Amino acid sequence: MIKQKILNYLANLTPFFDPENISNVFTASHIAVQFKIKRNTASLYLNELVTQHKVIKIISRPVYFLHKSAFEKQFFHITDYQFQNVSDLFANKPLNENENDLFSLIIGHNQSLKKPIEQLKMAMIYPNGGLPLLISGSSGTGKSYLAKLLHLYCTINRLIDTDAPFIVFNCAQYANNPELLTSNLFGYVKGAFTGADNAKEGAFEHANGGILFLDEVHRLNGENQEKLFTFLDNGIINRMGDTKNNIQLQVRLIFATTENLNKHFIRTFLRRIPVQVVLPDLENRTKQEKEQLIYFMFQNEAKLIQRKLSISPQTLANLKNQQFIGNIGSLENVIKNTVASAFAKQTCQDVIKITIYDIPQQFINQQFIQTTPINTTNIELDQNTDLSYLEHYHNPIYEMIYDTYIRLFTLFTNTPSSHELNHQNESKMLEEIDHLFDKLIFETQNLHYQQIISYIINHITNELQYLEQTFNIQFNGNYICAISYYLYYRANFNFQFNQITHDTINSLQQTLKKKTPQIHRLVKQLFQAIESKIDIQAQPIDHIILTLYLNKMGAFDNNGFTKAVILAHGYATASSIANVANRLLEKNIFEAFDMPIDIKPQEIANKVIDYIERHDISHGLLILVDMGSLKDIYQFLPHTITSPIAIINNVSTQIALNIGSLILQHAYLEKIIEEVIPQNIPEHNIIYPNHNKPKAIITTCATGIGTANKIKSLLTDSISSILDIEIIAYDFEALDRDKGTDTIFLLYNVIAIVGTLDPSISDIPFISLEELVSGNSNTTLLSLFKQIDRKTIQEINNRMIKNFSLERVIESVTILDSSKVINYIEQCIHHYEIITHQSLSNDKKIALYIHLSCLIERLVRNVPLENHLYQNHSQCQKISLEQIKEACSVIETVYSVKIPEVELLYIQDIIKHKTEFSKLP
């Protein structure tokens, strides 16, 4: 169907959409030419796709059309389908995608301040003016600083106008004078009290459109706190002396206190403040953060006095081990006094030397006992010093890691384009990583850390083995040991980079995400699973290192690809085309055969046959030829092949690149022909095997190939050893997308599909996993096996009963104790039936047993499902989801997990529909 082909065409091109330089390939005119149809016909199909919410329409001149889901994968999620122009489209980009994130530059933003910063952002970003925010923490922890930063954050991210006010109101000044508080906070009208000769605006009106920061709010008594209720509830105030005229304001409120919330605030006041943030004391922050703060404050003083500082190691050691009751504020004052003392003695020196004698005497740590060697050389810094370097100074291992980072950044910034990574620089990056990993493994053996490294290796081994099954891949080489050593040393030290380096890291990470999306996704899931287990907070640089390294280890080789060769007359014609295509594709896709002009077709065919015998062509073989007799070699091949072969005439570099690109996308042979032929119009032939195709049963699962493989094992034990039927695990998305046109259906006589969700392939029966468990499918399954005797049928049936018992299935698809899991899930189902006053059918109960057991394992491993078709509409199903969550509370309690909303939606699918992971209408 033309409309579906147009949709596929847009899906392939949308990832290359450039908003700065829009190609006409996204216009109805170009699409009409591409598919040889009239422009108004193309426009009709495109607008139908927009109505079906599959395509985005940009109403500019000319009008552009983009594939919605492909756009969202490449750029960001959107809810609308028509936009006036490209700027209107990109105005929908989420804040956390385009924000100038000031908080990423705060020391501790990814450690002790990570959760507080997330809460601060949440309060500001929330629609309709944000949420009231209360920041609590001891004096000197940074409450006022963060409030000012939030104002800047809101202006930069267009949450408020760039000239929006930031009003500070210190409540301590009005603690004992309620009337003065009211008049200054809310304003007053003329005659409100003696001396009120004119009306006056209060702090609230001055802050309209911006932020009002109420500091030391604990100094307000209960009566004064209640005066804020009207605004907190309705967003209105009344000036003092005027109870009739309400003033509607748009003000973001930030409160700050140093005191215990329960002692100084009335409960009705706290209830009206949904976001309450607690800042940690300096002594409760990590040693690394304290060290970073010390360097940062010394650098600030170096900027003020315009001199380089040379700080003795004894000075730094003393400050690092000193307790500062006044927190960051106290530390800042001590360092300012220390630098001032040294500067007063050395005003004529270019380098100011700072010693322990410059520290104020009351801050000399008399109790400090040195347990580690103090460095013998001074630390020197000025306003341009990279503080990240100082943090690992004198530690050879951290210095080694840091230097590797810098070399990687330098290699990346030296690429021709900041959005690309050429092959040469990528190879050099991999050399740097290999060199670092070798040193970490072989030059640190004298350290006594082997036990904890073994601990890390065990966890990474388990998680990567699980991910290899999930992604249906296998890495090459002894990679786990190298990764474990790296993560061990990284866990002991976090690097803080300046803004320029920070931008480089983000750019490199995005480049790798586009270039190796599968590896990027695997690394992301790996860190999600192991962060809490090995106590490491992964940074973007860690994602970069592992993505580069695992990609180099050959995780995704050519085993699953359609094979391709180029045959051409001439001394090096085929080799030239193959070399150019392979280099540009950055993968060895094509093998070349250069042929003499007078070679006979039979001789060429013999070379192809030899290639077939040496390679796995189960996914098909593409032969690209140049001219003449080469196209006739198909006459010599049909009796020697077991897989489909396509021969395409008039090969060129462009055709090779188009084909290679589709091969890298795991496109099957027929799809490649369909895509390439309309563009280049070369002659072609497709040869299919002429032997009887072997029978096969496909196993599949919506949650990934890993579970499909486990179902395959169960089915193999039941059937394959008795009957000559192959059991094949296959990707569900490919089955659902291609509807039986995959190469596997050309190679095998597929008699059934077994899994958790029906891909709806015509003429091929589907048997659900819950049907196998319940025994309802045995008749259907056995009816597929023709001409077998009663005894064999009985043996197969007995094995099916044994292998597909509920307990055996749960044991196979999870690593959990099946008897305990079944017991807990039974409690969930029983609880759900009680609170909803309904009885679930047996098939739904069985589906829930299987699904919930897999759900528990996903949550224990910290790799939950990420999205659901109707996740954005879950508010409409709030009561139903709350009932499911309440019923499943035993799972959350026993396994110490939290079931996210997306998982609740899938559970709801099972309850409302027939099979696990059912599609919503």
C-alpha cells in the first residue's frame, strides 16, 4: 500500500532531519515524484497520516512532513501533530533538554546535593507558576545562594521574564510586630492606620511575575503564618485596610529556615508547601566535595587579589580535617582571612605563599592526627587553574584517569565537526582507553583491593550476562575485568569539570548515542542496575568510556546481517567500491571480487559458491554486479543455495552505500530490494531455495529476546528432541512490523508462533504462554504435527505438562524462588479481587502469575519497562491504577521495590484484555 510505503520512507529519513537546513525530501512534491504519484494524492495520504497521529505537519512554505515516532526518538517527545513553523515545533522541546543547567556547576550536584537540586528544579518547572518551596538547613549551607540561583535558572529557561524581580524579605525583622509584617508584606491602603497617608505596595506586589524569598520564615508565629494562607490557597492578597478588593498575583514563593519544621511551624502551614528541601551540613557532605569547595574558594580569592596562590600541603590538610560549625559560610570566611593574612605580608610578591601560620588560630585543628602521608609540594593555583586537576594531584592513579579524559576530549574537539566522530579519532580514543585499562589492571596489582574488585566483577558479570540475553548479543574478549578495575577506581573519586569541558562531554555523549544507539542503551541499563550495588554514581564520562569500549569489543558484529559481495570487471573496480562503502559505513559490510573482462559466468558462480560455503548466509546474500555476463550467474546457483540470494546489476558506490546502510539497520533482503530499486532502477533477480523448507516454531516475547530464548528452551525440551522441528527465538518488534515478510519465513515453514503477545501474522497460529501453562493449547499445538502416532503424541503431551507447569515457567523466565513468588502473587490477585469486587478468569490469573514474576525480576534488577502507549493518559485511569497498586503492595514490601506507573498500566492491560502486553485499542 502506497500510504504505508510513504510512512516507511519518512521513518527512514526523519532521523536525518536538520532544522537549520531542511531538505525538500520532506515535502509532498518530492514524495510524489519518489513514488510516481500525483502531488495531490501524496498530500492526501500525508494528511491522513497526520490525522492518524503518525506524522507531524509543519505548515510553512513549503509544508514539511516528519515521522512522529522517529522524530521523538531522535529529538524529543511532542504531544501535538501540526506546527506553524520549525521554531514552533522546537519550542516544545522539554526544559531538561535545552536548559542552561546552572546547577550542574554546583559542587556536589551529582552527590550530596543531587536530590535537593532535583526538588528545586521540580518546584520551579511545575506548571501554572511553580510550587511553593521550603528550603531548610543549618546556617551557612547555601539556602540564600540557591534561592538566587533559582531566580537566574527561571529567567534563563523562560519560566519567568528576564527582568522578573527577585525580592528578599527577612521575616526576623517582623517576628514581634504582626502589623508591621502585614503592611510590608501585603501593602496597605490610604488610611489603613495612623500615618498611612498614601497607599503603598508590599513585598508580594513588588515580586509579581518573579520570586519572593521569605528568609528565616521560622521567626513568624502561628498568626503570621496564617496570613500567608490566602495567597498559598488562591494566589490572591488583600492590602492592609482593604478586605474587599482582591489582588491576583503570579509570584513564586521560596521559604528558608534553619530550624526544625515540626517545632516552629503549624501543621496547616506545612501542608500548603508541597516541596520541602533539606540541605546537608558541610560535615555530612563527602570529603571530595569539601576538598572541591576549599579549592574553589581559594581560587575565588586568587581572582580578587589578582595573584597566584601557593598553598602548603599542611594548610590544605588542616582545612580538610577541620569542622566548621558555620558550614560553607564559615569555611569561606576562614579561607578569606587566611589569604588576607598571607597577602598582607607579601603584597609585593607575584606568588602569595600560604602556610598554616596564616590560618586564624582558633581554626587550627589541634586534634588532627595525620594518618596518610602529606604531599611534600605546594599546590599552586590562579583564576585560570582547572580545579579538576588539583583534586587528583599527587595521586598517580587518578592523574592517569584524568589525563586519559583530557586526551579523549582533545581528540574529539579536533574532529572536523563537533557533531561527528571520524574513524581515525575514534581509533585513537580506543587506544587511549585500552592503554588506561591495561595500566589499571597490570600496574596496580600491589594494592590490597582485590577482594572488593572481585565483588565488583561478580556484580558486573551477572548484570552483563543478563543484558547479553536481553539484547541477544555476546561481547568478545575479557572485557569484564577491565571495566571492573576502571569502575573501582572511579567510584573512589568523582571529577568536576569546568563549563567548557562539561559542554564537550555532553556533545561527545550525544554523538555516541546517535552513532551506537544499542550500545548506548545497554550501558545506560547496566549503570541503572549496578549503581546501587557497587556504590558508584555514574557520570556522563563513564557512559562515554564504556560505550566506546564495548562498541570496540564487537558486541554487534555481522552475524545477524544480510551478507553482501561486489563483483565487477577490472583490475580494482569492485575493491574500490567496497573500500569506499566500508569506510563510509564504518563497518566491513562488502567483500569484493575483481574479475577479468573475459571471465565466464560459471567461473564467477564458482567464486560465489566458495564464498557461500565459508560464510553464514542464513539471512540472505546480496550480489552487486557491474554489467554483462555477471547478471547471468544466477543460472548456475539455484541448485547450490539454502538461502535467498539477490543479484543487482549496474552497481555503483551510491547503490552500495544505500544497501550497506539498510544492512546495518538489520533490514531483511526483500526490504533492501524494495528500498533500493525505486531509487536507482537497476536490473535485479531474487533466487529462492528450491528445496523443501524445514518446519519451525517461533518463540517471541514483547519484553525482549532474552525471555524468547527461555521459552525456546522449554519448548525444545518438550518437542524438538522427539520431532524434527526447529525452535527459533525471534525479535517481537520485527515480527509485528514485517507481518511475515521476514527472511525467516522464506527459509522455514513456520507452523506456529509461541509467546506473550500475538504479532498477528496471517495463516500462522499463535499460542500464548499462559495457554501453554493452563493446558488449553495442547490440542492446538499437537494438531500442527501431522502423521505422528498416538504414543508420540502422548509423550509430547506429558513433556508439555511437565515443562509448562506454572512453577517451571517462572523458574525458567526468572531467577527468583518460584514457590515464594507464586505465593506472593496469589496474595496480590486475591487482594485485587476483594477491593474491586470481581473475580478474574483463570487465563487472566495465569497471565498475571507469569507477568508479575518477570516484573519482580525487572524491578529487583532496576531495569523497569520505560514506556507505555497510553502513559500520558493514565490520569483517566487513576482509580483503576490505584487499586492495582494497592493489591500489589505486598510485592513492594517483600522485595523492597516501587512499582512505577508504566508497569501498573501493563498489569491493567492483562486484567482488561485477553493476553499479556495486549495492545490498547
